[in-house]
Amino acid sequence: MRSEDIARLAGVSRSTVSRVINNYSNVPEKTRAKVMKVIEENHYEPNTSARVLAGKGMNTIGLFVISTADKQNPNRIYQNNYFAPFVETIVDTVNRMGYYVLIHTVYSEDDFLKVKQAFLQKRIDGGIIIGMEKNAGMVHAIAKLELPFVLIDYDIAELLEHRLDKDYAAVINSKDYEGAAMAVRYLIELGHEHIGMISGRLNTHSGRQRYQAFLETMQEHGLEVPEELILGGEFIRQKAYEEVKQLLVSGKRPTALFSANDEMALGAMDACRELGLQIPGDISIAGFDDIPVASQLSPALTSVRLPIYEMSQAAAHHIVKMCEEGSTSFSTVSFPTQLIVRETCAEPK
């Protein structure tokens, strides 16, 4: 059924039908009710292509989740303790605001084309990008389209350096540096001096922030960090397990480990148990993110709580506001983290 048919059945002009569909205020309530009754009775859906040609929005937000690591895991997005809560909260929040969500997963460099195509083909009104690794070229390509987009976990300094701080862009971050520093200070206050770190991917903003906080906090307390105690876990549990096991077998065991995320902390705990080490009796472990399973472990994992819910809601509200009202300036917000002390850390023997 076309809009002309709706107009004929309702006894109004086609332009009146268009004004009702697009919720214009200059339509008498009696006329609006008559048109809506015909629309509902005939299950009419406006043609989306026509809306695009007319310059109307699609009421659709693109959600792009990027994970180019952990290629062996087919569930690295939807069953991931970091990404899944972001996806669920953003979808729920945007839906409640009357928008649909088009989800794209980006698993390789070639997949980045999906992001640009969704904007170019006008299938979305704006986009939220999570897990964007250091890629000024892609951000620049998106910024050139001059459509609203929000980056979650991205280095603001890089945007400023490349002059990508546009009025149709926003960045949502967490205070990762402060959170990591809190965790390391806590271990030092317990009496640990021989502390190792399992780092994440350093091409991500959060990965760099947590790594830098570890090194600088250790230096502030006059503690050395031998090169062999910096393990590259890439935010992946299996990779962290392998790295920690190799370190422990070598006999260069630290008294404590700070992990840049909880998934890697779980891998470290796996390796310790396999080698018969008690946590925290023989080695203390602190993580980051405070994923749901952290409090359910035995012993329960000490971790830095990442404000995923608050960040997700802020991203959803930002993108919808930009789509509906536009924006006059580049905006950014950074949410605080919190150290949650549980059972995996104790004074060294």
C-alpha cells in the first residue's frame, strides 16, 4: 500500500498523510486520528528509501563493535564479558528512545569498510564505535562524512592531534589510568615490591592507560619492574594463561600480578592453580573491569570496576541527541573507576 492509497481511504491529501507520518504539529487532531486509524488498519509502513530521499532520518543507530584480536574465538563479541554488556545496554537504551540499532562486528581491517558503508549508504542516522584501536585513518574517513558518531574508549589527544575534534563527534571514556594506579598502590600498600603486569593491547586507549599507570605508579614508589615481569596478554584469557605459566615455570615468580583486564586475570589464576600455587597465599592477583564472574570466583577476584552501564547510557543519549538536535561543539566525558577489594590479594609471605 502506498501513501496515495492511505490519503484516498482517509479522505485527505497526500501531503497531509506525509505530515502525519513525520509527526508535524500543524495537523488537526481529528485529521491525525483519522489518518492513523487507516494506517493501523492497513499495517502501512513508510518506504525507508523515500524517507532518505526526502532527507528524513532512518531512526536507526549503527553500533560497531571492533575486535581484531582473539581470532580463534568465534564468540569474542557476544559472549565477551567486556563487549556484551556494552551491546546490551546500548541496544536497550536506544530502543527505549524510539530508535532501532544496526549492529556490525568488525573482526579484521577489511571489515572497517562496513563502518564507512553504513554511513555512506544512509542506513543509519549516526554511529557508536566500541573498541576502536589506534586508527586515525578510519576515524578521519568517518569524520569527513560529517554525520554524528560517538567513540567509546578512544584517545582524545589523537583526535586533537589530527584535528578530528568535530562538532558531530563525542568520546566516552573511563578513568583507566586512575583505576590502574589505585590497584597497583593497593598491592604496594599490602607490602608487595616484586609486582608483575599482564598488559592488554597497547594499540587501544585503555590498554595504554593501564600500562602507563602501572609503570609510573611503580616508579613513584621507587620500585623496579624487570622486563620479564611485563607479560603481553592482549586482553585474551588463553594468551595470559600461557604467558603466566611460562613465567612461573621459569622460577621468576613475582609476589603479585596486576592484570589489565579480568579475562587475563582468570587466565593467570588458571596457570597458578595448574602449578599448585595458592591465591593469595603464594601470589596475589588484581584485575580490571569487574566482570560479573569476578565476584563469583573462589577466591573472589579483586578488580577495578569499569562503569560500563554509565558509559553505555551516555553514548546512547549522546548519539540520539546529536541525531535529533545536532551539536555545536565537540564533547567528551570520562567516568570514574572504583577499586573493589575481594579475596585474591594479601600481604606477601
